[in-house]
Amino acid sequence: MEDINKIAMKLFHAYEDFYLDKEKREFFEKLFDEYLAKVDLSGTMEVYDAVIALAQQNRTEFDQMIGLLREKSLLPE
């Protein structure tokens, strides 16, 4: 699988790129609430750092989140 750091950076940039699209932004934020909140209990981590933490702490959930983003074509291959 692709390097976790590269995936985290792609996700960070994709979120920024789609931020002005309300529907896509809400999809990202829903996923972040579901997946990243598990590793960022205080809600203060940057998206990139939370993605790295998720990959390190729970690779299965990381893979699920990335898979959902790719299914929606919100994360480049």
C-alpha cells in the first residue's frame, strides 16, 4: 500500500480542494468525525496528524476511511 505519509498529505489537500463544495466538505467532515475523532479526543489535531495517528493505531479503520474516500473519487489514486 502507498506510504501513509503520502496518503495523509493527499487527504489533507483533497479536503482543502473540496472545502468550498458544501456536500463534499460535509462528507469529509462526517468521515473525520467517525474515524479521526477516535485518535483525536480533544479535536485539536491537524487532519494530517490525525490521519497518521489513525493509521498507526488502527490500520483497518484507516484503510476503510481511505477506501470510502476513493469510492467517492475524493482522493486521488
